[in-house]
Amino acid sequence: MISRPAFLLATILAMATSGFAQPPGGDDKDATIASLQAQVRRLQSQQMHQGQEVQKDIDDWMWFSRMSDIAKVDKVRFTSSKPARMSNPTGQGYGNPLILSAYTFIPLSLKLAQKAPLIVMVHEGVHNNFDTTQNLRAARELLAEGYVIVAPEYRGSTGYGGYFYDQIDYGGAEIDDTYSARNWAVENLPVDPLKVGILGWSHGGYHTLLNIMTWPKAYQAAYAGVPVADLIARMGYKTNGYRAIYEGFLGKSADQNVAEYKKRSPYAHAAKLETPLLIHTTTNDEDVNVLEVEHLIDSLKAAGKKFDYKIYENAPGGHYFNRIDTPLARESRKDVLAFLAKYLK
């Protein structure tokens, strides 16, 4: 396998010898290097997105194949309630809603004309997608309980090319995308609109919290596993490189715009909670530090809200503790199913 440095060198040499990389003027060494670097970055981005699209095609097949015994699987396309982001306000199509994709799973056990409770299942990861590695077990368990599932690929998800990837709006329009998937499912799938749950882990838990706090009447139950809950605290314990990613998302760093980071933090909206909610976290989470979730829990208690939660002590698997194949993970997911059943079945 060719190494990354070797690949970059080969790319630079190929561009240089082809004349493709030579900038206007041709003699300025710094300008030439800068132009080469920019073109290499473009090639790297193209390769990354091409690889992600191939992986998404594979995962699509995996979903259809590994669910065929329990569910009717489909992949649908619809529009968000929020527009696509375009830099030119006078450009053709400016203001058009962004087109989204979502997986749908209908239990084979569901009888004709029967309606089932709906689960909006939100994938984890800022730039990620609804993949079988993280979500297959939980999805099958939900289907076995008779739930219909819709799993949105909200803006910024991977596998849909650079344009969709760059549409990311952290804590903004991406949350509306998930709500749009909920509304599409209620209108188009055999589900009971008064029995809708939402769940997710990590960034999916973040989506879950902001959805129920923004549209509390739309959901009758919610589960947030190891959820991102406090962006200001998160910027405090993460690295400079990680903070720079969020600065790219939100335009400024947390110290430059505390109000915006707070606005996009679920803990700050604790007083809006009306939906029955279960929260899980673990003290050894290596991604979402337990202090974030504790702050959310404290905020909900201070607001006088009723909810359920459990903080596991050093659960094996850390951030992924109840998304793996261990006795504790299976038991934890059973608790989630029991909680959802109280309100949706």
C-alpha cells in the first residue's frame, strides 16, 4: 500500500510535470508551492468523498441484506424545512430546500392497514452516517418490538459528496433536518402520529435533545445516550485542533461568541423539556466527558423537570458501552426498550 507522503509527492510531481500546477507568472516559488498545496488538498478532498460514497453504497447493500428477514427496507429522498446553503444570494435555486435521504424500516410483522409507533433514529458523529457498524443491533431490537424506524441522513452526513458534506450547520439546520424526517415519516409511513419516539447516541443524542426541546409536542418519548450537551464545557476539555473544527462550523471560537455556543447547547434549554426522557452516560467516556451530561442533568433538575437517567461507573466500552455486544450493553438497551414501551406501546 502506498504511504500518504508518497502519494502526495507522486501527486505533486504529476501535476508539476503536466504543467497543470504552474500558476500565472510561473517564476514565484512561494506562489507555485501554494498552488500545488491547494491542488493537492482539492484532490485529497475528492478522493475522500469518492471513498465515502463507495462505503455508503456498500452500507446501503448491508442494510437491505441484513434486515431482509425482519423488515421492509427502503431509502427515500425528501426536502428539509430549511434551505440549502449557497454563497450567491442571486444564484439559480437560492433558497430551495435541501434534499435529504433517509432509511426507512417497516417490520414484516406489521399487518396491512395497521399503524405502529415510530422511532426517529439519529446517527452519531458530526460528519458521519447511519451505518450498520454502530446501529444494526439497536435497529433490529426496535423492529423486533414492532416499531417503524426512520433514520435521517441530515446535512453534513458522509457518503453524499462534497456539496452535501459542506452543508453542515452544527446545532442549526441539521436539527431541522431530523425534525423534517419525523414529519415526512408521519405523513408517509404506517405510523401513529401520537406515538413518536426519538433516540440517538453522542451527536445523535445531541439531535435528540434539541429536537424534543424545540418541538416538545412532536415526540412522546426520547432516549439520549452519551449525548453532547454543553458546547462551552466541551471546548474547554478538547484540544486546540478540535476547537478549530467548531470555530469553522460556527464562525468564531467559544471565547469569541459564548452566547452562540450556549444557544446550541442542550443544557441551556432544559426548561423547555416536556417529553419523557431517558439519559445514559458513563464515567469513563473518552469522547463526551461525563461532566457535560452531569451539567445537563443538573440543569434539568434545577428547572424542576421529571426525567430518567443512569450514570454507569466505568462501563466497558466507554463512549460505545451500550452499542457493543456485551451483557451490560444488551441489558442497557433492554432498559431503553422498556422505557420507550411505557410511552409508545
